[in-house]
Amino acid sequence: MNEVHAVIELKITPQRDCGFGRIAERVSRFEAVEACFLMSGGYDLLVFVKGSSLQDVAQFVAQDLSTLEGVLSTATHFMLKTYKSGGILGKLDDGRLEVS
């Protein structure tokens, strides 16, 4: 089965007494979410997700992430090709990482 991976930037409103923590915990509980990081800069959370298709990820963002209370905006970036992962360079034509 092919998987689609995406990185999503979330701008969120910090909440009184817990800052970004409560929303970050809610985001992290979704099964599609592989990782969630608090960031400095132009957005607050960086979320790595996976799905079975581009539409699957887009639907997750539209229905689950963007509708959470405190989420101001999302920006989704789909991963198209891997050049390095887990410290390993290269990729075979069939999508598997090359073993070095």
C-alpha cells in the first residue's frame, strides 16, 4: 500500500494557563499524526501526517485539524520525493530507500 506523507504548519491561539500545550496534545492524538512539534517563527505547530491518498490527507486537514478550536490557519505541504531519510542518502526507482 502506498502512503502519502505531508507536513502541516498550524497557526494556533495560545490558551490561558496552558499556552499551546492543550491544542498540541489534541492534535497529537489523531491517528494520522506521526509527529507534532512546537516551533518558533511564522507558525506555531509543525505536524507530520500520513494518509492513504492526497484526498485522505486533505480531508483530515479540512475536517479534523482546521476545525479544532484555537486553530487559526493551516498550510499543507505534500512530500513528493525523498532524497534523504533517516540519515540515508538515495532512493531506488521503486520508492524504497537505497541501502548503503
